[in-house]
Amino acid sequence: MAHAPNTLASPADIAAAVAAAVERQPVIDMHTHLYPPSFGTTLAGRTGKSDLNGMLLWGVDELLTYHYLVAEVYRVVTPDKLPYEQFWRMTKRQQADHIWKNLFVERAPISEACRGVLTTIQKLGLDPSDPTPDGWRKWFDQQDPSEYIDRVMQVANVKSITMTNAVFDDNERQRWLDNPNVGADPRFTAVLRIDPLLRNWPEAAKKLTQWGRRAEENLSATSISSAKIFLNDWINKQKAIYLAVSLPPEWRYPADPNDPIARAGQTVLEQVILPVCADHNIPFAMMIGSHLRVNPALREAGDMVGKADVQSVVNLCREFPQNRFFVTFLARENQHEVAVAARKFGNLMLFGCWWFVNNPSLIEEITRMRCELLGTSFIPQHSDARVLDQLIYKWDHSRKIIAKVLTDKFQDVAATGRAPTKESIDGTVRLMLAENFERFRTAK
Ligand code: RAT
Ligand code: ZN
């Protein structure tokens, strides 16, 4: 068969073009827990300015004490050997050394979170075969946090980092109140995170009242208007590009009429959150399926996954066509159903392989299925990085899988006799790593 000159007909040419396009395309990372140095940082580097409650985490001790690795180390050094409270009393460096010894030296570091630390160290130009992290620590101590952000973004090829700005977190809230420019770093964008508003209205109402916006448990007209003013203020203060919440597996829309807290959540959603999002023309992101603190002693490492309800998302997308929803589910069991739901609603954008499905085997399965059901119209990944340096491994590992899936898909299409062009490969990759997010969030 004859091919136009700019087409890529051979499987090897397609594989090379896809791999190059995926490596080259800068990413907009739509969900992280990363912040600019203006939010404070626990590791001062060469600036000497450390802040105990600083929100920017970076460096090898933070990488090694990532909560995914805390959960994993408790598989092998059980609480009868090291009581949880004793672990939490250790310094960060002692915790890091404990994890290093037990997960990287005495056992093979084959989990995804262990491998991630080593990929990061390698891509920074350090030697992952070093016997201890001490040499790496010295290197990190010489970095300037702000310059280091540039370096990590360059190595990871990330062009924009989306923060998670939890307005009900006192530490974070105070930073916005103390410094109106705290979020002004052009490398970062803000997302207003509002979990208590939807998950526990009585608690949120108390806080709102403390902060000078009168709100009552019974969701009077005054409460609704207070909550709307509160959201408006914070969207404006943060210049939030969307609103976000994480929801438990039991979350339903419509809510169970016999559950007063869930009913209040429904009212807040219908009468506060969605109208405010529509007014500001910003999407609402729902991350669904996390059971918080099933083992409270493990703190943030103690959360669990549960199967959630996709039909509730279907109901919302149908009832609120004027709103746009970013959605991701935590359970593998929900992935197929929600991909089908996205075929039905243009106001539903699937994103990422979240947390416990952010593992190579599941990323591949989910990305393949989404391509087959949705073509190019989804956002395959976000990093969820909590430690700046994790951008490097999260994107390196995901890029390779996205490239593998897209190579197969383009080769399958080529086999029909319609060979792809380099432009169509580049364009597809651009949609997936940047433009689908940008277009959906700014759509009219
Ligand atoms: O993936 C994580 O690190 C979780 O602890 C959560 O932060 C989750 O991603 C969330 O945003 O709630
Ligand atoms: Zn997150």
C-alpha cells in the first residue's frame, strides 16, 4: 500500500515517534500536594531557612518517609517490634534510616514506591547503588529550594504544578491570610480543597462561624449564603482553577434520606458548591473511594480503598449539565463503569490513576481501557506527588506506560492501512499530557 510521505508505516517507526513525543511533551500535573517555598519548607537546603510546619517537602529523607513507604515498612517491622508511637517520635532522619535499612538493604526494593526513590536518585545524577543515603543528603543540603524546583521540573518535564489548597487546614489557611501573595509563584496553580464542607457540614459550619461567617447545622438560608460567600472569597484569594474533594466509598447522590450528615452534604453540593463553580466557570473535582484512617495509628499511611458508586456520578452529570466534573476513582473495580459513564457525558472528564491504582500493572490496564472506550478524550495521569522530587519518578514511570499503550494503539490503526503521521502522534500526546486538562477547565 502507498503511504503519504509524512506517515509512519512501520511498527518500529511508530514506536520511536510515540516514545519521543511522550518524552518531549511538557506535562500539566493536575493534582499534587506540592507548594512553592513561600509556603515554608522543612528542609532549608543552603538558604538556612527551615520551617517546622513548612509545606514544601523535598529531599531524600522526605522521599524515604513518604506515607506509602511507612505502610510498607510496617509490613516487615511490625508494631510489636516498633510501636507506632515510637516511630512517630523518631526524627525524620531516623525514620528514613529505618525505612532504608528494612526496605532497601535487608529486603529487595521491588515495590513501586521503593523503586520510585531509586529512579529519582538516578535521574538526579546521584548513585542509587550507594550503601547509605548519607552522600545524597549532603547533595540535597547544598540545593536552594526554589532553584531546585526548576531543576526537578526540568528533569521531570513538568510545566505546571497544581497544588492542593485545603482551606480547612489551619496551617495552610493562616499562610494565605498572612501573605496574600503566598500563591503567586507562576510555576504553581491553586485548587480550593473543601472536604469538610461536603463530608461533615456540622463541623464545617462551626469553623465558618468561628471565621466570622454565621452558619448553622440546619442549613438555613443564612448558612447557605455564608457558605457561598466563603467559597467565593477563597476562590478569589487563591485564584483557584477548580474546586476539589475526596469522598468515601459510601458517598451517594442522591444521599440516603435517613443519614442527616449525608443529606446536608447533598444540600451543600446542590445549593453551594455547584452554583459557585458554575458562577466562576470552574470544574468540580471528585476523588472517590478513600476510607480514611482504617488504621489510625499509621496516620496518613492508614487509609484504605473501597468500592464506590459510579451511578451517583452519572446522576450528578445528568442533573447538573451546567457544571463540569473532573472524576477519579480509587478502586480498580470502578474503573470500567466510570469509563463507560464518561461516554455518556461531555461534562465528565476522567483523570489519573489515583494512589492505590498508581502502579504500573494497573496504570497500563486502565489507560488501555480508557483509550479503547474514550479515544483521546481523558487525562491519563496526575502525579499526586507529596514530595517535590517524586515528580521525577511518577512521571518517568507513567510516561513509559502511556507510550507503550499509545504505541500499540497507533500500530493497530496503522495495520488497517491508515498509517499515522508524526503530527497526529504529537497532537494526541499533547492532548493527553496537557491540553485535555486545560481545555476542559476553561471550557465555556
Ligand atoms: O495519594 C495520597 O498521597 C493520598 O494521601 C491523598 O493525598 C489523596 O491523594 C488525596 O488528595 O486525598
Ligand atoms: Zn492527593
